[in-house]
Amino acid sequence: MEYLEKLIDRIIDRVNVNLRKPAFDAGIYIRHIIPLEQFSRFYAFYALTLHHPLHFHFTHSSVAGSYFLGKCIVDHSVLYKNDVRGDELKARGDIFKFENLEIPLHDDEVIQIRDSFLIMNLIHNHSHDPERPEEFFIQNTASMHHANIHGSPVEGSFLGPFSTIDFTMVHDCVIGTYAYVQTDEISHRFIEAGQVWLNSNLFDFSYRFPEETLKRYIHLEPGGKPTGIFMDFAERRKDDFQRVFEMVQSGSAVPVPQGASLSRYAVVKGKIEIGENVLVAQRAYLENACLGKGSNAQENSYILNSRLEGHNIGAHGAKVIDARLGEKVFVGFNSFLRGMRESKLGIGAGSIVMPHTIIHLEEPLEIPERQLIWGFIGNRRDLEQNSLSLDRLASLTGKLEIGSMRFEGSGSAFVEAFTTRIEHILEANGAYFDGVKNRGHAQQVRNISFNTIQPYPEGALKGLYPTIDIRP
């Protein structure tokens, strides 16, 4: 595996050059994080549909266990069990709107990954960089377990485990463990672990988890592997995914209504109910779950012993255990909601669970309708310090502090931005499909085929993939 080791060293050097200010050594975190033998154990696979332009190109890379949809180019990179989902890339002829500008696209947008080491990441949406609208680039970047790169071109950066960059151009930054960032652009920043930050020209929302609280759930020491409740939760269920990926053909005993889609690469256990227009993506996990009409469970999301009433969004990495979610509840990226077996967590209709929220109950809890929820909640007292009525927020102009949360700006703009985004997600996922109109992802991937590609099994090139170029 000589060439794979050299490739990893080369990536580390390129990341470290970008991160020389501040002085940060990505090699301490990634050099031995995945045993080299793992890269020759797993096939990669790509999806074909009638709805997504096709071009896959892999050069001098390892893409073990990774999934690709849409136009993707990978050069001199190591991808381990990633989901590179290009179903929302912009197309040739589209108009990309940025501030007061309308920029026509000359070509189909491509996800371009170069000189990067990505572990179990989700890559989705499309580039929000007005200077390079046809290219969603990820270069000179190392990213740890279960991070989300969502509509965020990134270069020369390090992303900690369970972090998320969302609609943000990121240059030469360190994004800490379980940090979430949504702003236009950041450069040469160190975002602390557990920081949740949303910023626009109309509002600024920030919250940071207490260090000791966060350590229980996810923690990373230099030279070590990520530890905590999040990792334990995923590790206990990885064998279920292994069995799904080892099956050549997978047929589900779960009835899937017309207009709904259940990926063959999702885990399904126990009693499952799938409503109309539901989307269950690959690497989602369902156990004793009811998904009402128009709901979705996206990549790396887990829904256990729970009921989603309808038009619910489980964003990438969301986990819902022992809970009841009312109509149109949004659960943000990498949130962890855990009720009690004997008394399920209840969240009222129209509520927004902010990205990177942890609810781990120690007593029964019913959250009212139309609430904004953030931070850590274990009981009623925590809820008072980590929630706010959306109606109250919409009437706010100026500054607000509740516990460790800081908000400044237009509350109505914040609520409107989230409401618009939720509607876009539902529309894009096909939640409003009527049999003819409003087709979305759930309907587009019902008829999908998968093709596997294999690495070199032995010798100096073991773990690498041959140069592959797949076109229509």
C-alpha cells in the first residue's frame, strides 16, 4: 500500500501549507485514523438515473465505500464511506442569482474534489461561490467523521467530527468538533468546538455548547479517534449497514407508496410505515418508525421508535429516537433528539430544531407548537433557556440574550429565511408531488441503478482505484 501512504502524506502536506496560520497539523488527526487495510475492503458505487447528468472521473484516488450521484471528479484524494450527492447541482443555462446579479451558467456544475481526505462526509446541494458557479470544489481539505459539506466550497481547511459548513465559502479555516457555520464566507478562522453560528446582513445567531457537556457526546483529542455518545450510537449500528452493503440485490418487505422512495442502501428494521412522497436516502436508518406523508430521512439520519406526522424534515445526520414530531417539524443537521422509552419526547407542529441541537431527556417533555429550539435540553428548566416562540422571535428587532444564546438583528428575517428554506427542501424532495406536478428527489430516484467499482486488491497500489472515466 505504498502509493496510498504517499498519497495521504501528500494530502496532509497540502492541508498544512494552507493552515500554517494558525499553525495546525492535520496529520496528527488523520494519518492513522483509518487502518490502511480498510481501503481495499469496500467497493465504491455510483448511481444512474434519467434525471441527473452523468460524468464520473477518478484519478490517483481511493474512494472506498463512497457513493456518487451526478457529475463528480475526484483527483489525488482519499474518500472513505462518503456520500457525494450531486442531485441539486446547477445545470447549463441556469441563472445563478447573487445579490443583485444574475449569472448564466456556461456548463453543468461539477463537484470537484482534489488533494483532500474525507471520512464519512455528506456532500450535497451546490456551490454558492459567484466567482466559480460551475464548480463545487473541495480541495486541500481534511474532514473527519460525519461532517457535512452542504453548498459550501472549501479549500485548505480542517473539519472536525460532526461539524457542518452550510452555504458558506470556507478558506484556510479550522472548523471545530460539532461546530456549525452558515455565513457567506470565512477565511483564516478557527471556529471553536460546539459553536453554532448563523450570520447574514440581516441577523446574527450564535450559541456555544458548554465544553463538559459537549465532551459527553463528541470529543476529539490530537492523535486519537472521536469518542462520545454520538460515535457509540453509530458504532453499535454499523453492522446493520454492513449487511445492507454486502447484498447484491435488496428487496424490501416494507410497502412503499407510489411517489415515495426507500433506498436499497438504507437500513430498515422492525415495524415501518412509509407515507406518500416520503424520501429515505441511502445510509439512513429506520427502526420501528412511522414517516408521514412528505417526510424525509436524509443521509446518516436515524429514526428509531418514533412517529413523524407528515412533511417532517430530518436533515443530514439528524437522529430522532423515542419521539413524536408534529406536522412540518424541521430537525437540523446532526441534531440528536432522544426521548424516553416510557415517555416519548413530543415536539409541536411547525417547530424548528436548530442544526446541532441535543435533546437527551431525563424527564418527560412536551414542546409546544412553533418553537425555535437550540443547544442542550435535558429537562423543562433547560427548555426555558434553549427555546423561543417563533412568533415572539418574528416580532423582535435588535438584541436578545437567552442563556448562552445571542441574537441580533431582524427576527422576522430569520424566521422567514428558515420558513423559505423548509419549503424549498420539501419541494425539492417531492413532498408536494400530486402524481403529475411537483416531482422531486423522491420520485426521481424511484428508478435508479447502481454500479460498483473496485480498488486494486494487492501490491503497491492496493487500496487505490485505477483511473476511471465514465460518461454517457
